[in-house]
Amino acid sequence: MTVVHPITRAWITTGGTGAQNYDEFADDAEITAIIEANPRSALGVEMPHRAPESLGRSFLDSLPDAVRRFEAARADGSYAPAEQVVVLYRISGAGAPPAYGIFALVDTDQISTSADEPGLVIRNEDVFISKVRERVALADALGHLLSPVLLLQTGQGEQLHAALEQAVAAAGAPAATDADQAGRAHDIWLLGPSAEQEQILALAGGGELVVADGNHRSLAAQTGGLRRFLAVVTTPDSVAIQPYNRLVGELTTSADELLQRLRAAGAEVTPLAAPVQVPAAGGVVNLYLAGQGYAVRFAADGGDVLANLDHALVERVLLRDALGLDPGDKRINYVGGDYPASWLTGEVDAGRAELAVLIAPVTVEDFVAVNLARQKMPRKSTWFTPKARGGLVVAELER
């Protein structure tokens, strides 16, 4: 029996509602600008307190606005109803091979967060509990899920990829098409009850599923008591991992003192003459502060592979020990790979941040291996691309 199921009651976009995931932004003002330019965007529902007419209110105080916007979108035909569907999904363009997946529902009780916890859905990163609470509150208010958890099928990924490529090629014109900020096309097709649907569901649920994006959303499904959650099940060949960097808005010490503390902790700190970039490979982290770049090689922490991941060393040695900052401190901004190195260093030069931390991306192979071993990645260490769009497929809650 597969753990991946058709969406019992769905609302399918008719166009214009697609949006970046709510957690893809380094600057909240970008969210407001997108909603202002396109009031139909699902961002106005997912991030109601960032909508222009709701600015100044808290997330919880803005939930009635989210409900109103979602109900209005269904009433004006922005979404069309469907039942018992799996939604084929293809992302193409931007110079990359097409990515394939399906929108479907996945059993919440299959989520596993440790080696001694059974389940086929592996959640792999620490989370910020305040974000989880927001997702629970939004789902309760709407009675629907607009943003999917991205899951990698690790057991039958190649077979699923081939089956989806074949199904899409035979499906004709898409039911809807959306475009993202990078110019990629996001196409969807509805697949109703059929032998083909059963085959694809069996492949999608035919092995361990790793949470690639949506750790907060998957925990919210558990916390909120949902029987199933909305997911896009995709394949390892459909994704890549980009850098996941950090900006520190305010240092707790001087730049010189920070560098001295890193050296005292055993790190090798070398000034950089060239413009600061994301390192080409792991083992070195680049910093930019006070107009100067530095390459930092941290001292190894025994033989623990996870403890020596660059993201773990940054969190432990740089942020916690040298700066005294908890990972959830509001002075730390987690910046995904959609933002180039020049943007991060530009934020420091403009005085909007005091430190940029540039970290080489984790490889897909290492990510999968760590998760299949039921070990936990450092928080905000994997920025998967391409990302599934929110607001394309909406699922009614199943409790």
C-alpha cells in the first residue's frame, strides 16, 4: 500500500495564482511588492501580513485577510475544483533539463525524524518553531494547503522520472502554466482515477521519501493533526542544490575581534584579494565584512562527518561561539541561492548588514546519503532548485 495518494478535494489554478514559496525571500519588502503587482498571487494568502493593505499587523491578526483573499480567488474563478486527482508537474527552461514530479497527498504518520522512529518520509533539518506555528494557524484558518512539501523519491527515482516524462509527453496541452522569477515554465496536468494514476502513485511511494524543501510545513502537518499533507514528489535527477548563505545584520563584536576569536578556535583565516564568491567546493567558508573578504578553514571536529559540514561549523563556531548568536536570532538572515554573491556583499557595503557568510552547496548525493542514514542536516543548509510553486494546486485538509 503506497503512502502517496490522490488529492481527494483539490482546487487547481486557472492562471495567475502561482507564487514563490513564502520562505524564499531575503527581504520581506519583496513579498509586498509581488502581492501589490499581482493581488491574485498565493503569497497574499500564505503571507497575509506582508500584503500592502495588511502591513503593520501581525501574522495571526492578518489571518482573516488570508481567508478573505482565498475565498475571493475561488469565487472569481482563479481556481477550479477537482476530485481524486494526481497532478503531473513539469518545470522547464532557464537552461536546465526538465524537472518532473506530482502533486499528491502523503501520509503524515510516515514522517520520521530519527533512526529509531519508523516511517518512509524522512525529515532532515532542525526548524524554527515560530514558523511552524504560523503554518499550523494558516492551515486551520483556511482549511486548505496551498504550498507543497518537496519530497525526493530515493528508492525508485529513475523509474518515476521515466514514467512522468512519458506521461507528460502523452498528456497534451497543460491544464495551466505559470512562470517563475527565473523564467522557468511550471506546467500541470490532471490525472484522474486510472491504471496510469495507480502506477505513478506506486512509483512515487515506492521507497523512502526525503524532505528536500518544506521541513516547517511537514512538522506543521504533524503538529496540526493532519492525516495527510500536500507534497510534490520529485526525483533526484530533477533537482540541484544551490548555496545557502547567511547575512548577519549586526555584529556583537568588532570585525578584528571576530577574526581573532576564529583564529583562537583553530580556524585558518586568510584575506582574499579578489571579489568574494561562494567557494567552489566544501572545506572553506568565505566571509565579507568591513569591505574585506576572508577565506576561513575551520579546525576539524573529530571524525564526525555531520559535525564537520561547513553549515554546521558556521552555526557552531562562527555564529554561536564567536558571535554568541542563536541560529534563530533575528540578526541572522538565511539567504538562498537565488541571490548571487554580489548581492550579499552589496548588502554589507550598503550598511544593511555587517557580515556576509558564503558557503559551498551540499551535493545531492551527500544529502541523500545523510538522510538515508537518518541523520539530521544543519538547519537551512540545502537550497533546492527548481522549487515547486505554491498556489498551483490547493488541497483541502484531511484530518
